[in-house]
Amino acid sequence: MAVCRNESEKRKINHRLRRIAGQVKAAERMIDGNAECIEILRLLNSISGALKGVWIQVLNDHLKGCISNALAHRDTKLVDELIEHLKRLK
């Protein structure tokens, strides 16, 4: 399987994921510390948005890299795989 991103792009995505992990830990601390519910909800919304941003970036990489390359070789397996994944989204 081909890799869809270079080292710089990987570093950026991993940095975003580490930041999200820090936000999740902060949410745990807020729960443990009995923080105001609205503050916890705001942080959880921020985490959700950040995860969506990473998901979109990885999807973009997949479409422009992996799938584009596969289609150039007339291979639709990755397209079918992505369609099945998208069907299962919640």
C-alpha cells in the first residue's frame, strides 16, 4: 500500500493528534475536578472539531494520493473500500 503523505505532512498530523490528546487529558482533569458542565462541553466540542479536521486532512491525502494513484492504474479497490467506510460513518 502506498503512503499518501511525506514526512513534513506526517509531522503536522502527529502534532495535531498530540494536541488533541492533551485536550482529552484536560477534559479528564475537568471531570475529576468537577468543572462546570458548559466548560467541559465547550472543550469536548473543540476536541470533536479538531478530530474532524484531522479526518478531513487524512481523507484529502487519501483521495489525492492513494486513490488518484490507484485510478491511474485502473484499480478501483481503494474507491470501493472508501465507499464502504463512508457508508458506516455516524
